[in-house]
Amino acid sequence: MECQVTFVEATAMPARTVLVTGGAGYVGSHAVVQLLSQGHEVVVVDNLVNAPRGNDAASPLTECLRRVQEIAGKTLNFHQMDIMDRSQLDRVFACYSFDYVMHFAALKAVGESVEKPLLYYKNNVGGSITLLEAMKDHNVKKLIYSSSATVYGTPQKLPLTEDHPTGVNCTNPYGKSKYFVEEILKDLVTSDKEWRAVSLRYFNPVGAHESGLIGEDPQGVPSNLMPYIAQVAVGRRPRLQVFGDDYDTPDGTGVRDYIHIQDLAVGHLAAARKLLDPCFQGFRAYNLGTGSGLSVLQLVQAFEKASGRQVPYEVVGRRPGDIAYCYSSASLAKRELGWQAQKGVDEMCESVWRWQSKNPNGYRSS
Ligand code: NAD
Ligand code: WQD
């Protein structure tokens, strides 16, 4: 049967029951808002290893998930648990009848993964295998996986298309863990035709929900550019260090494809429609990016404009493992998912500033 590309309104999808691993984290929480807003039932499992509980330790929800409910005007189910714990997973699967799983749970600090490779492989690869085993035994064989542009390693050709080689020159255990799970998913769908998996390769997610209630809340010193800029602008850190201005780019600083978290979250709903389409089979990977790049200094300037604050910076040496350019071709997702990014850099910076200035200490009260 020939499958037509369908540009369906998000509201057209019937309500589903969705297991969201890592739903108390940055990307997952924004996706949960989308799911709840579209009327789906959401069950979040998260061990809170990288999600602060918040101010009210007695609350059954984290502060982030409480705010997710507030934004959506709906309730969710939350189980604090580790996806590596098979017996707890079994209990959750026994309680609900899931239509599919969105799998965000992972450790994501590149530098830490170099120091603690076993932890990263155990959590990200081992945790995914335990989840997949539980899904198989409970006959839930549909998965949306949080992958990353990092699986492409050093780009051989730009923009990065989904057929670019993966796994080659993946220089750190974090990136390899994302690649290995994609390979496991490919083998799984080959072994059993009932399995379906959509892997979403995020480029550089930034931004916050427009309410300013939820956003990125890194624990400790941010390793990513946007949260670092935001913490400088709000006065939590004195200045940004720009890692190198001698790359072969227009202003010498690294160029990345920043994508608004709201666009990314909507992309998950588009992926879910694909996953549930009866014509869809096997494994498919999609880039979620805007298709164009911004330099470090362009992002700093945009943030200064959005916030009306200065972002002092100093140029230091290159960060090991960094590349000059990384940006996506976003055309496959447009063609097959009917999705494309809508929000530009000004909206990205404005939303981060709204979140950061309303919540200078993130989810912890001041
Ligand atoms: P995050 O750390 O904010 O969220 C991940 C969540 O997973 C956290 O709440 C954490 O507590 C939870 N978690 C981790 N290990 C777990 C385990 N064993 N059991 C249960 N819960 C566990 O990170 P994020 O930025 O929201 O990333 C979500 C996903 O997207 C990850 O898989 C990450 O690799 C991927 N990704 C993120 C980015 C990015 O820049 N943020 C880019 C590309 C891909
Ligand atoms: C962006 C640019 C830096 C911080 C990382 C992971 C990747 C993915 C997304 C999960 C680069 C420069 C940064 C700073 C700076 N995550 N920079 N000063 O490195 O593109 O990707 O996050 O999958 O796997 O590697 O993002 O935000 O760290 O850096 O000058 O303090 O900003 O050199 O050019 P990156 P980033």
C-alpha cells in the first residue's frame, strides 16, 4: 500500500496513553506539556538524577512537573524510579495500557561521559535495553527515541542529512551511547516486524516555554552555551568564556543549529503521528533542527538584544572535541512528518530570558 504524506492537525490524533521516560527533565517536560495539551494521558518515570525535586520535598511531584500540570491544566502520573530497575518498570507497565513510549531518560554531560564511560553506557545503553525488554514483554512495541546530532560525529558534508554516516568519529561515550541505542533499535525492528521506532536527532535545543514557568535548569556550572549566557545575563556568573575565535567561520566562533524547545516538543507529536500511522514500519531517523546555523557571538548579540542586558565575554582556547560547524538539513522531517521549526533566534532568547529572569535559581526558590 502506498503511504501518502499527511499534514494532519495535531488535534486530529485520538487520545493515547504515553509512557515518558525522563519526563521531569528539560526536553521531556516540554514534550509532556504538548502531550497533555493534546489530551493524551501521560505517565512520567524519572529517577531525578538530573531533575531537581524543588522546594516542597513532601510533594509527590517535582516543581517542574507541578508547573507542567499548571500550564496544561491537566494532571499527569509520576513515578520516581530508575529505568534500569526492571521490577519497577514491570509494575508501571502492569498499571497502564501504553500505546507507545517516548524515551528521554539519559545522562547527557559530554565531559562527564569521558570521565565515567561505564556509568554512561550502563545508564544510557543498559537503561534503554532494560526499557526495551520491558516493552517487549508487555507488548508495547512503539518507541520515540531522543537521539542527537552528535551521532554524526565530525560532519563530512553540510548540511547534515539523515543518510550521513553515523558512529564514525563519535568522540565521546555520551555520543557513542546515543549511536549504540540507534543501532540496537535497527536490529530490534529487523528481528520482529511488530517493532516500530522513530529516532529524533536533536540539534541544539534552547529556549523555554512561553509562560516562563518551565525551562532549562542545569545542575552546577552549565556546559552548554545558552544556559551559560542566561546565567551571565542574570548576574549569576561574571562572564562567558567563548571557546575559540579562530575557526573557519564568518566570525571565527563555532556555528550551531539552535532549535527552540517548543518547536522540538511539537516535533515529538509529529513523530508520534508517524509512529502510529499503520503504514509506518521499522526504524526511521529524523533531524530536528532549523536547517541553519548561528555563531557563538551571534547568539550573544541576540541575547543582549532580547534581555537588554550586557553579556560580558572573553575569548579563550578551543574546547577539546568541538567542531567549527554543525547544522541540519531539516527537509526530511518536513517532507515525512509535516513538521518544521517555526521560531527564530529572537523568540529563543526572549523565552530563555523570561524563564531565567522569573526563576534566577531555576526550580529552587531564591
Ligand atoms: P535532562 O537531563 O534534563 O533530562 C533527562 C532526564 O532523564 C532527567 O530528568 C533525569 O533525571 C532522567 N534520567 C536519567 N537517567 C535516568 C534513569 N536511569 N532512570 C530514570 N530517569 C533517568 O536532559 P534533556 O536535555 O532533557 O535530554 C533529554 C534527552 O534528549 C536525552 O536522552 C538526551 O541525550 C537527549 N538530547 C538532549 C540534547 C540537549 O542538548 N538537551 C541534545 C540532543 C539529545
Ligand atoms: C555550542 C557552541 C561551543 C559553552 C552539545 C553536545 C551535543 C548535544 C548538544 C546532547 C560551541 C560554544 C559553549 C561555553 C562557548 N547534546 N561554547 N562557551 O557542543 O554544540 O553540543 O550539546 O546530545 O551532544 O556536545 O553545544 O552549547 O556546548 O556549544 O563558547 O561556555 O558554543 O564551543 O561552539 P554543542 P554547546
